[in-house]
Amino acid sequence: MQASNIGALLRMCRETKGLSQQDVADHLIVDRSRISRIETGKEEPSFLEVLKIAELTDSKEFIGMYVAGKGWHRVMKLDQFLEEMHVGA
């Protein structure tokens, strides 16, 4: 997924939840400017940042879009996906 697309999705998820860029930055423990650069397509979030953003915004779709954009050929249920990635193990 191009950085601008994932950034637009981040902004949509953030705004839907009524969160500010600073709220997201605080959750990720990054500068607010990092969130701005992701949203404007200047930078791409790391996979860990994607997981944390999905957690904060309660948006499984955010992970699915990121995974699909990376060219991975299958998107599965979030629990199965996280289990396979050994997240929380």
C-alpha cells in the first residue's frame, strides 16, 4: 500500500474515533509530527505502529488494508493473523 493510502486510512480511522494526532502519537510514543507525516503520505508506518493504531482506533480493517497493500496474498481473521505473527505470545 502506498504511504499516502495508508495515511488517508489512518486519518479516517482517527477522525472517526474523535482522536487527535497527538492522541495517536501518545499511544505510539512518537512525536505528533510523525503522525502528520504518515497521514500526508511522506512516511509509512511500521507494522508495530499499524497494530497499535488498529488497537487504538478499534479498526481491524486498518490492519487488513495494510496487509493487503503489502502484497500478502491472504488476509485472515485478526486473531488468526496475530497468532501467526506471534503477537502477544
